[in-house]
Amino acid sequence: MTLALRADVSAADTGEGMVLLDERTGRYYQLNGTGAVVTRLLLDGCTAEEAADRLADRYPVHPDRAAVDVRRLLASLRRAGLVAP
């Protein structure tokens, strides 16, 4: 399953991560650098498992922990209504 932002959500990279703007509500969501990397991987077509593997390759984090973190971020994006169903 490919992840996509809703049509009314804008993304902008920042020096420290990424900001998402929900244009429906005017609410901003700030992602840190790691969250931005994971979100970009998911938006580029990686599965949650692939994103976790890449995260574990790039940072000093155990693969199991990376998988939990990716799933939590994905759940947060869904809960906030930022990604298309």
C-alpha cells in the first residue's frame, strides 16, 4: 500500500524536519528529522517494514524499535487525517 497525503495537506521540508499543513483546519504538524525521513520513505512507496529497515540501517536503533516507531508515526498521521485512506 502506497501512502499519500490528502489533497488538502501540504508538506514543506524544514532545516530540522518537515511541516504538514492541514488546509481544512489550518493546523500545522511538525515532524522532527527522523519523522520526516520516515514520512518521505512512506510517501515514496516504501512499506512500513521497508521504512523501518532503512531507519535501522541509517540510525543507531534496533530494528524492532524502528518498526514500532514507524507504525506509531503512521497511526498518528492517519488519526490526524493527514493521509488518504
